[in-house]
Amino acid sequence: MLHVYPIQATQENWLHENICSLVRLVHQKLDERLVISAGQESWNSLVMQVVVPERQDFFLKSYGIRDRFFEYKKELFKLRAEKRSVVLETLESQNRIADLVRGDGQIKLVSIEPVALHDKAKKLFTFCYERLSDSGVRRRQYNIIFKNLENKICPFCGIDRMMDPEDTAQDQDHYLAKSIYPFAAVNLRNLVPMCRHCNRDHKKDINVILDGQNKRRKAFDPYDCDPPKISLSNSMPISNSSPINFNWDVKFLTSAEEAENWDRVFSIRKRYSRDILNNYFSQWLREFVFKCDIDRQRELIGSEPTDAEIRNQLANYHDYKARFPNIGNAGFLEPLVFELLLKLYDEGHEEITHIVRNAVTGVTD
């Protein structure tokens, strides 16, 4: 995760809050052994008891929510009180998004038993999620996020652009997959825009807080995290490759546990190495050669530069790229490449020293 979304984008969370209040109320009434009929009059009574006044009309007229709510209630009624208590704890647990991705709190699921209740919960909360579009909430959430992105690039990969709100609708992912965590399906804290490659090719319905061996994983919180510092310093040239190529070693120097999970879910190392570094290294090197050529024409580089002057040219170019990295296509990796070249040059790596010297002096083999 390279950038954080503004928490303000999650504040219009009234649909989630009110449907959770309705679910809590039906749990309470069943525990009190009160009869709840599945009809409009009963629905009206429930809504008037817990839904905030300014949203009551929305729920009173939402017959799709009403019908799915009573289907959920019907399955809930079949459970004993202690099992209903576990389901209610699951509702609360699945919506402690910040705690769950941080690795705190117990993960609770209802996907194994009872299956029917899980299915009804998923239908109810997924339908409410779909109503977010009808009410304009998703559009307003994304407008806030897009406006606050300094560079309109997907924070999950740094490669692809985020769609302008006036353009094609942006993919919005359930960070905790709604197929696994249905009670969080309509929670804005769990909805995160990302590029289509991240969403459709990589994230899909992967469980970001449990891996395939059911091992607990810390994940970046898209609304509150410290992006990782990335290094390529252990990468090495492939011997006798022509043109030169590298075995890229993408390391995470900070937030390492979250970053490793980020790589697991979004294939970060593979995408950076295969799609960016392998494809753009030669272009970035040519741009350095071109800059050196311009500087020679301006007589900023002498006809016979010293080793120190050659190093200084490379260091200055790295500093420039660090201050003004390219936007998109993980352009922030380019200064890391020149940092690597500078390191290898200082270590006296023969092939890199030769390439840098030729670039600065204009000599061609």
C-alpha cells in the first residue's frame, strides 16, 4: 500500500450503521422471546425503533431490504440462544476493520455453521451494499478519495491510474471479502477503490487476514497505515546478459509483515520485476545517457572526466529522479534503480562501472 485514503471518505456510513442496528434489535427481541412477524407493519415498527429519523423513510420504502431482513430473521429464529449470541459477536467482530487488519481481535466466521444463516446474511448485506450506488454514497465516497489522491494512481500497486469520477466507474473492492465476511459488506470502512488489475487479477476474493494455511496475517489498513520503504539494493546484474539485465530483489524495509502480505495478495514483487523493472530499465538507462549527452554539449562534462566527476554525474541524476519521480507505471522505482547503480559503481562492479563511464563520456562499444 503506497498511499493512504482519507478517513473522511468513510463517514457517510449510515446504511451500514442502521442495518446493523436493525439486526441487533431482532437478536434482542428473539432473546426476549418476542414474536416478530414478517410483514410491513412489523418492519415499520422495527425501523421506527432504531433507525435515525432522517433515514427512516429510506428503510420504510426499501422492500428489498425488508424481505431479505426477514429471511435472515427466519434462519436466526431456528438457532438456540447461545448460537445466536455467537452470530451477534460475529457481526461486531467482522466490522472492527482496523483491529482485524492490524492483527488484533478474534476473527469470527459463520461460513461453516450454520450455512443457511451465512447465506441469508450475505444476501441481506450484499443487497444493502448495492443500494449504496442508488443512494449516491459510493459515488460521493470515491469523489472524496479521488480528490485527495495527489497522483491519480492506484495506491495498491502504483502502476495503473485511478479512473476520473466522470469517466468509467472505478472498481471498489471489499477489502475483507464479502463472501467470507458478509456482515462487513456495506461498511464503507471495508470498501476501497483500486485499479482493475489489482481488483480483478490479483485481489479477487482473497482473504487478506488469513492465508491458505489459516495463518493470521497483518494487512495494510487502506485508511490508516504507514506505506513501506522499498529497496532494490540487493539486486544484481545477470552475468554476460546483453543487453544487461538484473535479478531484481524487491525488499520491504519498513512495515515488513504487512508488506509481505501485500505482496501475497497483489503479487507486488512479480509485477514490479516483470512488468516494470525488466521492461523499463533499458529506457531509464537511455534517458541517463541522453542527459549526459546534453551536459557534454553544454560543456558541463569535460572531455576527460575524472572518476569522481563520473560518480557525481550519476549521483546528481539519482537525486533529480528521487525529487521528481515519474508518475504511474511504478515510476518511483526509477530512482531506486539509480541508487542501485550508484551502489554498484562505488563497489567497483566492473560491468556497471563500464556502463556508467560510457554513458558519461559518450563512448560507445
